[in-house]
Amino acid sequence: MTQATKANESARRITASAPGGIGNIGPALDVLGCAVAGARDEITIAWRDEPGIEVADAGHPDLPRDAARHTAALAAAAVMRRAGAKHGLTLWCRKGLPLSGGQGGSAASAVAGAVATNALLGNPLGTEALLASCLDAESAVAGRHLDNIAASLLGGIVLVRTLDPIEVVRLPVPAGLILVLAQPAQRLLTVVARRALPEQVSRADVVHQIGNVGAMVAACYTGDVALFGRAIDDRIAEPARAPLLPGFVAAKRAALDAGAYGVSISGAGPSAFAVVSDDLIAHAVATAMRAAYLAAGLECTTRVTRVDSDGALVNQDNFPHPGEASSRGAK
Ligand code: HSE
């Protein structure tokens, strides 16, 4: 065992969980992300005598057991590499988030895998190295972007200023912010949805996006949910991806008519989200969105929820210090 792993030999097995989220939050393509309360992916990591990473449970029959293709295993391997650790690992995945659903599921698996591995090693990596490890994993399976990863690791609403070097800013969450998530019965691979993005955009669209992203950041600091929702007006990714998403345009119209402040695609889709500040309106919006997807021939589940402020958590049961409460995995 290397120096790094010696710190935590008492731990045989660690479980970490991480929330899903909404990438982009509308106009902030690859820049803003928020963690969403509720469903989480959970990864357990244990020492193994043989070198390399064995995926004992991929978490879903459609996910690969090949460690070179499973996002949690890729993130665990990246943590081992950065920590200079060589020991073998076994990994078990429990998926709480949908596959290719636009709810940050692969980012959540990567984050939980990275955090569990880091905890097993005695937490040698800090936040930036954990983000970089998850980014390695996401780049291999879904594209090089950090919006879902940063929100899943840190919780809350997070702005990604740059990838090189990695710099992220955690923004305040408006107290009244309620999210409605609609998940139509469709799968869309992020790599496919990213291929639909335009290589070039007009100056008018850039100006429009900058104004709206700036307004969203201002709304976070002032707690203005209506402004936050109004600013969800994306002229780059949404028009390019909407043709891949049956029912989305009608669901958006229905949600706005039911009183949502703003609606867009969650991450790369197919899920959609709406911003509201009133519980009754939230349920009316959820009903309206589901009806629109059903009318388009797609079954749809909805959730009324809020921003998750915890981010990644290490499961207390498997943590090496039994008296310690659940703790964030990053230093
Ligand atoms: N920012 C990413 C995208 C989120 O829109 O492609 C998807 O994971």
C-alpha cells in the first residue's frame, strides 16, 4: 500500500452518495448547475487484493461492468492516480437517478465514486482534485463539462468559471426557490445531445445569454425567484435540442401557462424543469407538464422538489470513525 492508503487501513469499505441535478439551468450552458434534493446515486468501494478496479454491481443492467466505461469506476481510478495509490478496489453502484435522463446521473455516480475512494484513502484529495477526477470520468463518457459534477459534489447552485484551471463558485440559493422536474419516458445520451449544439452563435444570442446568466447570478444573491425564472431563456442549447425531445415545447408552454416563472431542458435532456415559488402552483405545473407529455405519447413522472444543499455525503455506517456524523467527502 502507498503512503496515501496507510492513513485509512482501518476502513475496509466506504459508501458515499451524491445527488443528481440540473445542468446549465437554462442559458448558462456548461456554466451553472444545481443539485436537486431527492434521488441519489450511491457507490460503495472496498479494498481488493488484486490490482485494478472490479465493478461488482454496475447499478443497472444497461450500465457496463467494464471499469474503463463505468463513470464511477473511472472517477475512482482517477482519484487513485492523483493520490498515487496502487491498491485494487471493488465497486458496487446503486442508481437512484435515471439513466440518460438529463438529471446528472452519470455525474452523481462519478462524484460518489470519487468521494468514497478518497474517503477510503484517508481523504488525500481536496475539492479541486476531486472535481478534476470526476471531470476525467465525465469527459470519457459524456463530454468535458463540470456543471453537474460541481453541483453534485458541493450541493447548492454552483457556477463554473473555468475548467483550466478549475474554478467554481458556490452561489446562494434563493429561499423561496421550488423546482418542478418532469421526466418523460425517453433516454437521450449526453454525447448525442452535445452533438446537436451549434459550433457558432450570433452576437445577438451571446448578448442575450450573458444578460440572462448575469441576471440569474444577481437573483441568487437577492433571493428573487421571479427574476431567476424569467432569466431562464436559453437561445443556444434549447432551440438546438428541442427537436430531439418530443413533447418538450408543449410541456414548456403548459408549465408557463400554469404559472411557472421559467422552464427549460434539464442538462442535456430529456428531463425538463420549471422554476416556481409557490407550492400549489408547483403541483399545477407538474400536472400540466405531465399532461403535455402524455398528449405527445410519452409517459412522464414529475417531482416537486428543492435545491439539495448537502452535496456528496459519506455514509456514516462505513466511515472509519464511528462517532462521526455524515460528512462531506471533500476537504
Ligand atoms: N452542460 C451539459 C450539457 C449537461 O448541456 O451538455 C449535461 O450533462
